[in-house]
Amino acid sequence: ASSLLQAIEPSTDSSANDDEKTAIDWNNLGFGLMPTDYMYTMKCFKDENFTQGQLSRYGNIELSPSAGVLNYGQGLFEGTKAYRRGNGHLFLFRPDQNAIRMQNGAERMCMPSPSIEQFVDAVKQTALANRRWIPPPGKGSLYIRPLLMGSGPILGLAPASEYTFLIYASPVGIYFKEGLAPLNLYIEDEFHRASCGGAGGIKSITNYAPVLKALRRAKERGFSDVLYLDSVNKTNIEEVSSCNIFLVKDNVLSTPATNGTILKGVTRISIIDIARDLGYQVEERSIPVEELLSADEVFCTGTAVGVVPVGRITYEGRRVEYRTGSRLVSQELYSTLVGIQTGLIEDKRGWVVEI
Ligand code: COI
């Protein structure tokens, strides 16, 4: 199967690669796909372990029409970012957490998964091979997208016979088209994102297409994104299509507990740790929608979105406004996160991985 790939040795001359003129307007990066130079692929058969992966030129892949991922959605994805510091050094943020989340998801979806070392090494290789696409400091990052899929052919419902771990990357800036403006969220009462015992707690590809209808409907009405409620009682908040959610009330932070329907966001858990370090009380629990509506401040977290304040939420025709502007708790937390990432604040936990 790996004969599909043409192994290519990327340039190891970092100055030549970084200085190569890339016609990119670094000031206007959004979250659109900008194909880069290399991707990473590693394959293995069912009941075996991943062994050897390789970089190849970025391009289309060949897949059987009966691949498990195409027919039965046997697939996971991850998202992590590579950043450039002012001194030119390149780094990743907690890639081991993405590796662990992929392992947990793979177990749930009956797939073999790369070891933490293999995952992190592959992410590093992909970032380095595409280093000329890592934006200058403060302009954005290289979004790295690892995929794990059942690539072997299958007709009856069963785990696929072969698996592919693939990583590609794209430079990105701000996720929402509103830029840095506070989000305008819509609480969905017809569709749900996840159900108890389902796959909401892992980064399964099957969690994303089913929200597109609610998302499209909300965007057509001018909303930034959709917040989903629990599918049993429709009373507790869960998460947004693209990110986790927090509320602040009387300086106490609360976010839905990760009980199987909430994605364990890497930014989510990092912000919880940072908030506790800064002296905030943080609660992970069930949060009734009415409590959200009476919060002082609301914000979202995610690898793609970062930490972004919510300005307004609409629920059953009622519109609620939240504190925005300067001196937000979310701003303090985000500045601390960015400070750790850029080296301005000491990285006491070893979150930053230099490449
Ligand atoms: C991420 O934050 O990395 C995600 O995977 C969310 C996705 C909807 C862009």
C-alpha cells in the first residue's frame, strides 16, 4: 500500500526553505485551506502496529471506493498548530495531548493508532517539512491536521482491513469571519451534536457533518456558530460546533464536564489549568441553559478558534448580551496562554515543544 507514495526528502537547509519567497499575504490569513508542500503518511494492517511513515509531496490520495472511512465513517481527525517565535524558533503546543486523544478515539472506533512518540514525531516532521508556511510571529500559525482512517476495503459492517494515518498542514489566521469581534451564538433546540454512549467525546469525523445543517441555518441568519443542548433533557449546554464553551459568573468559571458527549479540548484543559493557577475557581459540571443566560461573561475555546469572547446568545427568541471589551477574564486567560506559547511567561508544565 505504501507504494502509492513517492518518498521525497524535504530540504534540510532551513535558511533556504524559510527565506524562499512565498506569495502569501500574511496579514489576511483566515481559516481557508492553503495547500503546503508535504504530507506525512503511515499505514498498517488490522491487528498490527504502525511502523514506518514517510513524507511525500502534498497531493490527492488513492482510496478504494469501499474504504471503511468512506462507507461507515471509520475515521478520526486532530488539530494542532505550529508557531514561529520572534527569534525564529519553531514550536508546537502539547502535541502529546492530541496523540492521546487520537488513541482514545481509535480504541472507540476499533482502529489501531500510532504511539504517542510516532504521532508527535510525525507532527514535527510535517511542520518542519512545511516550515516556510509557518506564518511570522503574531500573524497566525501552521494548522496541522492528523487523520486516522479505515482505508481498507470492506462491504459488510466491520472494522476495515487496513488503516492510514495521514497529516497535512495549512497556514491559518483567525477562524471566524467576524475576525476578533465577540461571537453571536444561536442555541439549537431541534438538532443535537452528541448523545449518551455515542461518539461526542472523541474527535470522530462523524461528529461534524451532522451539525452542518444547523450551522448553515444559523449562519444564514447572521449567527457565528451554534451551541447545542444535551439530547436527553434539552436543558444543559454542551458545546459549539467548532469549540468548547465557558461561562464566568462572579469570577467563577464553569464549563460542561467531559462526560462522553463533550470533546476534551486541548485548549479547554489548558485554560482550566491556567485559570486555577491565576486563582480562579473552575467548575466542570452540568450547566443549565438558564445559568448560561445569566452569566457575566461567556467565551469559547478550541485549537482552531483560540479563546474568543461571546457577545450575544439567542435562545427561543430571547437575546442575551454579555460583558465584552477590555478587562475580560477570557482576555486575561488568553494572554497568559499566548505568553506561555511565545515564551514571555515561563512554561512550568513543559507544554511547549520546540521543533
Ligand atoms: C480544531 O479546533 O482544531 C478543530 O478541529 C475544530 C474544527 C471544527 C476546525
